[in-house]
Amino acid sequence: MNPAARYVLQRIGQAAVVLLIAFTGAFLLLQALPGDAIMIKFENPELGLSPAQIAEVRERFGVDTALPVQFAHTLLGFLGGDFGYSIQTGTPVRQLLAEALPNTLILGGLALLLAAALAAGIAFASSVPRFGWIRDALRALPPLIVSIPTFWLGIMLIQLVSFQLGWVKVINPGPIEALILPVITLALPLSAPLAQILIRSIDDVAAAPFIAVVRAKGASPTWILSRNIAKNAMLPTLTMAGIILGDLIGGAVLTETVFARPGIGRIAEQSVSFQDTPVLLAVVVLTTTAFVTVNLVVDLLYPVFDPRLASRLKTGVHA
């Protein structure tokens, strides 16, 4: 088999194994939760359901069957795109996710773009040899930003930018205006680790022998930074971009809660409150799939940015 094709298949196989393990772990943990979501929902005396009717509901949701049978049924359903029904609302989980996902994708996508732009701006500006005090200030900025809790940042932005300065409305805002503060809230903490890794990578590449050769040929610092250092410094940052997707997902939950935005985060928060395990399992699997997919794409892009790995794949040598 072609080494490149083998590399792709190996990465896809590893991603599939990770998804199966994540699904199994989430399923078992949710089954082990104390309490019973169906009893919480349907044993309310105000509903007036008889024990026989409650038993019928339990049978319909399949919660009284053996655990291996539940696992197999749920797994086959997920593979076929059937995520079951919400215990709290009775709505198909797939419908709930389909309605909420676009809002979260827009928020997360814009936040990731802004975070990447901020990280690149901080890293490259802090690498310019002029104005040493500005460089020092910029290099101290990422550790400060990364220590700020997302929920606190969101609340502070609402208080300052919206209530005090009146620049952005958070009560009945327009569709674009409603995204400004949530995107900033989510992007700032994400930009910090990216900037830290990129600054460190730029420093490492700048100290490499081939940069000294380019510098000796008379190339300007700006030319060296943009043409020689930037591409080589992107590899660790690319890896970090895949890793911080977990922070992006967690930050989206907090951000959507703080700003009362509809999305996957709000669904997850409400499902935790009601122990709506079918919805929680679907959210966990969905977010894990997104995380694994992004990291798979990063792995597949590595040969494009790293000539050494590309050469190993061509010659059949494993990385």
C-alpha cells in the first residue's frame, strides 16, 4: 500500500477508536449518575400519571433493559443517525442539535478566527527587534489573558462595554451586534495559548543555523520573519490549534450561558439540570467528534507543512 495512504488510514482508524472509547465512557458515566431522569420528570403528582403509565414510559425509553442491550441499541442508533428522544421535552435529540448547532458553529468559528488573528498579531509584533519595551509588554500579555476566567470576562464586558459605555446592546440586540461580545469573550482566552506557542516557536526557529545563513546574505529582519521563520514556526501552533478545540467547546458552554445565547452550550447546561441523559450523550459524542475530526485534519495537514514528514511518507519510513 502507498505509504501516504497507509498514513491516512492509520490516522482515521485511530480517530475511530478514540470515538468508540469516548462513546463508551460517556455512556457508562451517564448510566452511573445518581437519580433517574424519567422518575424526576414523570413522577410529578401534577402530571397525574399512574404507575402503569410510568412503567410504559420507562419501557418506551428502554431504561429497564439490561445495560449491554441498552449500549448496543444506543450505539447502533448513533451509527444510523438516531440519537433518541429528549426525556424532558420528548423532542428528537437530532432535531434539538440541528436547531442549536448553527448558532454554536457561528460563535465558535468567529471566535477561533479572531483568536488566531490576535495570537498572530501578538506573536509577530513581539518578535520585531525594535521597541524593546513594547516587545516585553506583548510577551507578558498571553500569560495574563490565559488566567482570566471566561465567565468573569463575559460579565465584565457586559458591565463595561454594554451597561457603562453603551457601545453594544445585550438586551434585544441585532443579529450581528449579538455576536460581538460573545465572540470577544470566547476568543481572548483562546488566543493566549496560541500566542505563547507561536512566540516560543518563532524564537526557536530564529535561533536555527539556516536563519543565520539567510541573515548573512543581507535579508532584512522583516523578510526573514515573514518568509523564513513564519512557515517553520506554524507547526507547533497548528498542533495547539487542534488541542484548544476542547477549550473552545467548554468556553462556548459558559459563553452561551452568560449571554443567554441559544446553542449546544445552552442545551448541555439545561440537560445537566434535568439529567436528560439522551441529550447529554449526544452532546458529548458530537463535541468529541468535532475535537477528533479537527485533530485528524491537523495530522493530515502535517505533511503539507513539514517537508521532513512528507519525505518520510514518500520513502515509506514511518514518522
